Amino acid sequence: MTNKEDSFQSIASIIKMLLSPYILGGLFLYGVATIIWLFILTRVPLSVAYPVQSMGYILAVFGAYFIFHEPLTFPKIAGVLFIMLGVSIIGFSGNELINK
């Protein structure tokens, strides 16, 4: 196995890295997320869709905790709670926009 510094030493190592299952899987998931995002944008007002997208930050914090064992500190939890509060406020006011 090569270390990170050796990954960009040759064209073959770059191609091998780009064809790794992790990179290909990530590109596939990014494509699926883009298609879902475009679908959402056709159904929901932009002023509601973008704040709800910030829920990805919440998933990232907890994903980093469970998958990468990063510490879950009080500031991170407080930030997640603020994001959830803001998204909730916008979501509730967004219902008025959708129902009109």
C-alpha cells in the first residue's frame, strides 16, 4: 500500500486512485444527490429548499462522530441545535408559502 505522498508520483498511480471503489462510489453518490436536488428544486420554493439543505451539516457532524470517531463537543452540538432551530423556523414559515 502506498502512502499519501506517493499517490501523485505517476500517471498510473493517479489513474489507479481515480478508479478506486471509494472515488467511483463517491462520484455516483454525488450524481444521485444532484439529481435529487434538481427534483427538489422543481417542487419546493428556493427559500425553503436551501435552508433545508443545511441539514447536511447535521448529518456530517454525526457521520464524522460515528464513522471517523471524531469528538462530539459541546460547540458542535450547540451548532447543530441552532441549525435545526433555524431550519425549523424557515420550514414552518415555508408551509405558508406552499399552501398559498
